[in-house]
Amino acid sequence: MNRELLEAQLSDLSTVADEQMGLLQDKGTQLSDLRRVASLKDSELAALRVKCDSLMSSLRETCDFDKKINTLKSAHQEEVAHLREDLEQTRHMRDLQAEMVAVLEEQLTRLSKTLNEVHSGSRGQSTIGGSPIAGERSGNDISGFERHLQHLISEDDCPPEEFSEQFSRGNRPSPAKRDTSTMMRNAENVKLYKPFDWKDVNDTQ
């Protein structure tokens, strides 16, 4: 009886041991699967790290590019500001030139009128400025007239022969290099210049 009971218990223990061995093998298989999954996850993590590093590098390059853009933008704004100043100066100088041209045209009109009167008076007996002029003018008249023509040319500019030579060669000065103060002073000199009167010449005789 005892032997049969022991054999039955041994058979039960063997069955339980076989079952436990099967469970242990299943656990081992699951552990192997988990290890493979962990290895795959490690590979994916390494790939993600590479992507992250690449994104960080791209972000740094983007930041550097933004800095360069901001620098170029600042330089462009400064250049635009300088161009606006040059434009305003050019407009101001153009207005001064227009004003000077208008005054010179007025002076030229007066001079032309005076020359016409002198020409008409030289043909016969005529009076200009209260003094008779008949035939050819005297040397004092001519010298006084030449002095008047010389006063029409500003002393601040280049001599007439040099002025004509420069403009004949097309060597006109650049607007940005002209002296605004000199132009304004010349304009005021033209404004304040007394119109020519032959009476002043006759008074010297």
C-alpha cells in the first residue's frame, strides 16, 4: 500500500514538474521575445537620437541664418536711410539750381533789354539813363560794360574759360559732390545784385 501510494505521489510530482518545466520554458521564450523587443527599441531610440541631433543642428543653422538676415536687414535699412538723405539733398540742390536759373534768366532778360536799348541808341541820337549816346561808345563806356559782365559771373565758381572747358568736355560735377552752402551763397548774390544801369557808367566819365 505504501509503495503504491508513494508511486502515485511520485507520478503526481513528476506531472507537476513537467508542467512547471513547460511554464518555465514559456517564460524563457517570453523573456527572449522581450529581449528582442528591447533590442529593437534600443535601435529605434538610437535612430531617434540621430534625428534629434540633426534637428538641433538644423535649428542652430536656422538661428544663425536669422541672425544673418537681421544683420542684412539692419544694413539695408541704414543704406535706405543714407539714400533718402542723398535724395533730400539732391532735391534741395535742384530747387536751388532752379531758383538760380530763374534769377539768372531774369538778369539775362534785363541785360538783353539793356543791350537792345544800347544797340538802338548807337544807330542814332538816343539817351540811356539820362545821358546821350551817339555813334560809337567811348572807352569808358566799354570798360564799364565789361565790368558789369564780369560781376554777373560769381567769383566763387571757376573762371569763365575753365567753366566753358569743363562743360564742353561733359565734365559736369556730381550733385552729391556740390557744396550746398556755396550754391545758396551764389543764389543770394544773384538776388542781391544790382541790375545794370548805364547811368553808373556815364557817371564815371
